[in-house]
Amino acid sequence: MTGEAAAGRRHLEHRHKTVHGWIEWASMLIRTYWPGCDFWSRHSGGSVIDAFWVECTAQEARDEVLPLLEPPNQQEAERFAADGMRMAEELGNPARPYCFLVARDSSHVTPMQVHYPFANLWNGYSPFRSIAERQVRKLAELASIVVEEMGLSN
């Protein structure tokens, strides 16, 4: 396949068919972050580091995130995504059902349920902060994101 043909194919893989036509999804979506995330330090002795909530399509997850995970975590991501798609279908919204908590330096990547940053489990004290929506093509881009919080925390 020529470089031009491969680029065209990649472009098509970032589209989603809906009843109303094609929606372009150029890249992974970032809308929230967790400053000083202690998730990994509490669960596996990792360090405290800023983390981002990364939402992906199936193709984006396969291309950029799943290869970084061990097989059990890949399977967990698939289960979580299936749950996310069911929720999206109930709400009538197309979804990016693959969601991950990703350290700013990409040293930690953990698959999560789509509702994790917004769930009642936080009892009103979610550590996630809303930021201006942005898209990234590669997880390495997280390192260069300058965070400007939007209003109050979630």
C-alpha cells in the first residue's frame, strides 16, 4: 500500500457511521484531568503524577492505547467499552467507549469505566477537574498539555 493510500485508510478508520451520516473522530478526546493523581500510588506503589481522562474510539484504542497494556488489562478495557456502548445507546449518543486514566508522562495507563470521573463514588469530592476540551493523536502529547481549569471541579 502506498503512503498516500495508507494515509487515506487511516483517515477512514477515524470515522463513525451514524443514522445521519459519518462523524469524523480525528483523535482521542481529553476533557478532564486529575492533578496530583494518587491512583497508582494507592494501588501499586507508583508515584503521584498528573493524569488525564482519555476517551477513545475502538480504532484509537487499538492503535494507541491497548498495545501498552498487558493482555488482562486489554480484556478489561474491552469489557468496559462494551458497557460504555450500551450506556451510550440507551442515551442515544455516539460514544468513545474506551476510557483510560493516563499519567501525564504515559508511565501508567489504566482502563476504566466510562463513568469513573463522574460517578457517585466520589461523594461530591471528585479529584477530576474540567479543562478545555482538546484532542490528541498520541499519548505522548499529554506531556505538553498546559492545563487551564474551567470553573469549579466536577
